[in-house]
Amino acid sequence: MLQHVVAITWNDQVPENYAEVVTKVLKDMVSKIPSVVDYRCGPDLGVSAPTNANYLIAATFDDVAGWRAYDEDPLHNEIRAKYFKPYIASRAASQISY
């Protein structure tokens, strides 16, 4: 299994309650990408201050090929460009196998 984790910090232009918008968009997207085994996303809960990110994504795939299919999927890239690129101050991503 491959776990893909993304931590996003929004910039100052992000609309209020934007996490609700992107969460809905992402949850709709994953139902259309067959290589996704499990997908979790949402705003940071703020239980540990200071926080390093505002929004997190954790996606599970069977293998590297599944992750690549997701990473290269046209819908995924359209959502990245439209919903994330304009509002990202920083982004960190890593993958682990288990």
C-alpha cells in the first residue's frame, strides 16, 4: 500500500470557509478515480498550536502505479489548477509504503 499525504497552507486571498468547498470537490473527484483505495481530507483541527498547515489530504493506493494514475489524472490536475493553485502559500507532500 502507498500512503500519499499533502499539507497545504493557504495564502491571504483564500475565501472564508474555503475548506468546505474544496472538501466537497475532492470527495466528488475521488469517486471518479478508480486507483484511489481510501481518501481523507479536511481542514486542520487546530488542536496543536501553532499549526504548520491549514488543510490536509491523505490518500491511499495499492501501489506506485495507482498513485501515478491519480497524480496524472486530468480531473485531478484540473482541480489542482482551479481550486488549489490560486490559494496555496505552501504545499508539502510525501509518500510512504506500508
